Amino acid sequence: MTSIIPASAHGAPGGGAAVAPRVRGGAPWSAFLLRRLGGVAVLVAVLVLMTFLIVRLVPGDPARNLVGLTASTEQLQAVRSQLGLEDSLGQQLVNYVGNLVSGGLGDSFVTSQPVSRLLGERLPVTAELAGLALAIVIVVGFPAGMGMAAWQHKRRVRWGDSAFTTVTSLGGAMPEYVTGTVLIYLFALKFDLLPAQGGAAPSEIILPALSVAFAPMAIFARLVRNETSAVLGKEYITTAVSKRLPSWRLYLTHVLPNVVTSTLTLGGLLLVALLGGTVITENVFNVPGIGTAVVNAILQSDYPVIQGIILVLGLLAIAITFAVDIVLGLVDPRTVSAVRSQ
């Protein structure tokens, strides 16, 4: 009798993931990479154009902000000419792209500081905040989702599933500024356990990281629960259970690898979302990252700073998505093989 359990479920190397046959030859990988790189090139071009145009929609005149309301018309025109705002929109775009090609992001209209230097100072703070938030999401959300699915698979308690769905739905809909305000009230004002002001010290980054991670953690836990429940319903899992495998071996070698593969793409999207969430959270906790920098730049109509920050965040999102595609292709060769049919 032929077993219905995949080869990996019989103890093949690499755990219990149902792995498709590996693709031989480099042609599928070449087509896969070319397709992904082509998509990246298009996204970068669109991002550059959007970052240039979006700042022109921000109300206010940066030259007027610099010279003040009492400046004469001649002074205003001189500053506008110095900043390049008197050039046509097309010429400004050419200058912007030229600076990017030469490796520069321009200088701040307000401080005359290179935007690249500002990013070098503030980006590590934001990266640390997003990284810690992602660790919280994974460390808490993954076990919670798998544990709930395992408990439901064994106990079949309807109220538990409903309660978990309700809690994670409400948590996933919670905006960062609401979560941050609640955390400040509880842990900083009421119980005086942690500082309300964000910073670089370990105690100063805990509340901002929890604020950023709270909603994605709830969403991630719910999706992991759904993926785990789907894996537990597979025929090869039923067969493995009938063989009376220990629970730890069943979940570690057969369930976990399949759930990790299916949630890999979600992890990349969560990291992109966490980078966006830091912009709001940094302003709630006054963290000196790129979130507070971009808000100040918008208020001052500081075009180069706005463009530079949005461009870097966009490039990071594109790079993370591309990296997830590559890792997914390595983990699951079926992703690469699918290029042939496209």
C-alpha cells in the first residue's frame, strides 16, 4: 500500500514540509530572477516619480517659510531661485533624478544639511524600533496562533475560537496612536514602570516597540492560527496521528515547516507595515527617528527631506519584498517552476 504521507513526513531531511521536486538547471531561476528584477525596476521608477510629485502637493511655500512673512517680493524670489523652485517642473524632475543617479539626495531647505546625513543619524533608530517590534510580533504571535490552532484541533471548543477571533480582530484594528496613548497612560503615568519619552535606551524603546507591534501581532497570530488549522486538516497529518507519533514530533517536523513556508510572505509584508507604523509611533513617543523627521519636514515644506525619507522607505519596502520572493523560491521550488507557465 502506498503511503499518502509526503516524503518529508517519513523523516526525510529538512523536516515535514511538503516540498516539490527541485528544479534542475538554471533556466527557471534565470526567468524567475529576470521577472522579479523587471518588477523591481518598474517599482523603483514609479517610486522616484511619486516621491517627486507628492511633495508638490504639500501645502505651503518652502521659500516663504525660510524668509518669513515680512520679507519683500525680491527676497522671496531670490530664495526661490536659490532653491531651484523657479525652474519648470520638468527641469526640477531632471535635477532630482540627476542627483539620485550621482548618489545624492539633496540638501535640506531649512538646515542646509545633506539629507543622506540626516538619514544616517535617524534611520538606525527607526530600524531598531521596527526590528524589535518584528521580534515581538514573531515571538508572541507565532506561538499564540499555533497554540490556539492545536488546542482547537484537540478540544474542538467553539467559544475559544470565537473569543480568539474577536480579540485578534479588535487588536488588529487598533491604530498605533491609540495603542501608544493607552500604553503611556498605563505603564508611564499610572504605574510609573517605563518612561513615556522614547529614546535609545532599552527602557525607552519598549513602549514604542509594543505600540508598533500590537496590531500586526494580533493579525499575525490569527493568520498563523488559520494556516496551522489548514495544515492540521491535511490527510498526511491524519495519517501521522494514526501512527501515534508524539505530539512534539508531529508539530515540530510536520506542521511547523509547512506553516513557516506559508507565512513567509506575510512576514515580509509585516516588516514593511512595521516601518510605516514607526512613523506614527515615533511622533507619539517623540522618538528621534525618521518618523518625527518627516513630519517636521512636511510642516516646513522641506522638499528634499520629504523626498529622501519617502524614497528610502519605499526602497526598503521593495528590497524586503524582493528578498522574501528569493527566499520563498529557495524554500519552495514550486515558486520558481511556476515561471514556466507564465
